[in-house]
Amino acid sequence: MSLSLTIELNDQDLAHFKSALEAAHKAAGDRSPDEIVSAAAALLENAQKVRLPDFIRERLERLDDMIAMVRDEGWHLDDEDRRHVLSALVYFADPKDVIPDHVEVLGFLDDAIMVELCVRELRHELEAYDEFCEYREREARKRGVEPSAVGRTEWLDARRDELVERMHSRRQREGGGFGIGYGDSSGYGRPGYTRAWRPSLFRFR
């Protein structure tokens, strides 16, 4: 038997998470991009030590995608786009948690909620990256190589540049800067969707 619950956050609730993000930015201080990514990666490592509800697991998968975007040699984000993603990841580098991560089932609930908000903010980046990964895997298979063995190549760079240009156009239409987006979430349960290869850290239980 399963139980479905709907979590609805009002403006005041969302303001709380926005404040938490701002506090994380201050707490991060002089942390380097590598330190921010490593701290977010450690959260994923700890998450694999406990049983996770699907709701949380699916959102931690998207956190894994955000980390992959800044680690992926083929995607090679420019400095501005990299900072935009890191501004989301910085929350997960803050050791303070509303719910301690070691608590079974619910330990990563607050992290999952923040991932959901970050996914909405970075939806154009994530959609572009998903398409990039799908293209790389499809074309790599045609060429008889493993997607994981493809670094930067001319045929991949051309597609990457197209997707980044589209991503910038869509983001510009909605305004720049990192806030808490309230739009539709992205990447959960698309019909027929199989996650293409990327440099992932998260392995599901």
C-alpha cells in the first residue's frame, strides 16, 4: 500500500527557503567552486546510505544533474553560466539542515524542496543539458564509442553551442539573476524518457 501526499508551499513558506539560500550564500563566504561542488556531492553520497522515498530520490537525481553540468567536460559551461548553477548549489554546501540528513525517510526532505525550487530556476539550463546528453549518447553510439569516452569534439561542440544559445535566449526573456522561481518543475517522469549518460555521482538504492 502506498500513500500520496501533496505539499503546498505558500509565499511565506517560499520566502523561508529564499532566506535560507541567502544565508547559505553568506555562510559559503570564500568557498571555491570546487569546494561548493564537493559539498553538494557529499550530500548525494550521504543520501545513498539511507532509504529514500521516490519524491526525494527524483529530486536528488536533479541535484546530481546540476553537479554534472559543472563537471562535464563536453558541456564546458562558460564562467557566467557556471556561476549561475553554482549559485543554486551553494545551498547544499551549508551544513545547517532543518531536518538532519541521517533521519530515515524524511532526512533529505528539506533538501528535496530546495532542489525543486532550484530546478524551476534552472529549468532552461537543465532542459538544454538533458538534450545535450541525449544527443551525445545517440551520436556516440552511432560512431561506435562510449558516451563516457567523448570529451570535447567538433561535432559535439556545434550542438552544444546551439543549445546554449537557445538557453540564453529563453533565460533572457524571463530576466536574469538567481531567485526562487515558481514555474513548472522539469525532468520528472517524462513519458518514455531514459536518462542519457552524464558524469553522475548518484546511484539509486
